[in-house]
Amino acid sequence: KMRFGVNTSPFAGKEGRFLTSRQIRERLLKEARKNPAIRVEDTETADQFLVYGRGELALAILVETMRREGYELSLGNPEVVTREVNGELCEPVELVVCDVPDSYVGTVTQRLGERRGQMVRMSNPGFGRARVEFEVPSRALLGFRSEFLTSTRGLGLMHTEFHGWKPWGGPMLRRANGALVADRPGEATPYALFHLQPRGEFFIGPATPVYEGMIIGEHNRPNDSDVNVTREKKLSNIRNHGKDENVMLYPPKVLTVETAMEWIDRDEIVEVTPGAVRVRKAMLAQSRRPRRDDPE
């Protein structure tokens, strides 16, 4: 499930045609009538709606369709649906079957072990590939498919299916790294991005408009870092040969609707417009924003 809401960022209303909560609600109800995999509920606030879907892919397809139709909206952190069994809170568990080369069995086992996965079966026919089965909470698999492909260099195969309900396992780390957050409005400059490159991976390139609270990249440490991406080089009337350095930037990681949904944490929001997919903090002002902690 995921919260859909009105876009409240400083860039709201610049690209889309359908902006109000009434228009978003009518579009979601229209989708729910023709799509049995989607269910829509009103929340305590008039500008937010709770949308249930069969996995993040189904929700990402709905968001991408609305985006192309001219809607602007914001998306909250995706969560799994829980239920009470005999008075105890339970969460869904999935059976994950991985077919990987022998050299990547340890890597996959470590990655799923960090997400509270338990190995239940392993077989090795002897032709260079192994089949490993895990029981993993569904919430731990959010964003794991892309990590699995990266860890196995595209050589692994993964299949998941619903395996039942188990008691809630408690808090779980959603994302190991923090975020690089813009601390002021403006336009990103090559000079500022070049000097911030050692801190992490960027989601934006030069000349991209930013605002305070907008996430411009992933920090290479667990904590969030507020940075100035609009800083320009101080000019002087003295020029020496070799004094100016070349600005060489790595290509940014372009976020899609699905990858942005998988990446965000509890205190973050995906801003979806017809022209861009951005991630931002729910509380934009740096002085009012709580510090990021580790548990979910």
C-alpha cells in the first residue's frame, strides 16, 4: 500500500494540468473500478489517499500512466499490508527462489541475510549453477530486485511467491545510506557538483533547478547531509596557467517512478510530474527536519 497525495513542493503546478485532490481522487476511483488489483481508501486528511496494489510494480504502472496524462502527485513510503491472526500482528512472507552461478551464492545469501531472509533449501546439480530458496518478509524485498541483478552481474534468476503469514519481526533497516539534501533553492552548478562527488552518487546533473529539502543524491554514509549545490566559483582578475581545474562529472543516476518508490525512506516523498521524478524530504526546512535514525 502507498499514500497518494497532492504535490506540495515549491515546483508544484508548473508542469501538470491536474493538480487538485478532487481530480486525483476521481482518477484513482476510475482506475479502481476497472482494475481489480487496485483498491482506494480515503484517509484522515482530504488531500491524501491510501492505494492498495499487488506489489510496487502495479502501483508504479498506475503512477506512470497518471503522469503521462498530466497529473502531478506525491507518493509516500510503500508499505506491506498486515493483518491480525489470533490477536497477533502478522506480516506476509514470501518464498524466494534464486538460480545463480556458484560464485554468487555467498553474495546472495549475505544480501538476503541482511534483510532477515532464512535459507530453507539449497541444491547444486553440478553444472556451475546453484538453486537457493529463502523465506523473506515481503517488506524486505522492496527494492531488492535491482540489488539482486547488480550483485549477480545480471546472471541470476529470481522468482518469488506468497508463502504465508508470520508474526511481525519488528523494526527493519530500510536503506543503509543517507541522502544528500539541497539546503537552498537555485540551480545546480558543475563547480558545486564536482566538489561534492566524493560524498556519494547524484540523481541530478548540472543546471537542474533545486529547492530546499530536495534530495539530489545518495550519501555514502548512513546519515543525511545538507549540501549547497548552487555554489559558484569565486572569480578574480588573476589568471594563471594551470590554476583552473577541469570539471569532470560522473553521469547521474536517473530515477524512474519505480526506483524512486523503492529508494525512499519513511521521512521522504516522491514528487511525480509530467516532466520529472524527484525525491524530497517530507519536511523541507532544514531547521525543522528531524535527524535520520537507523530503525524503520
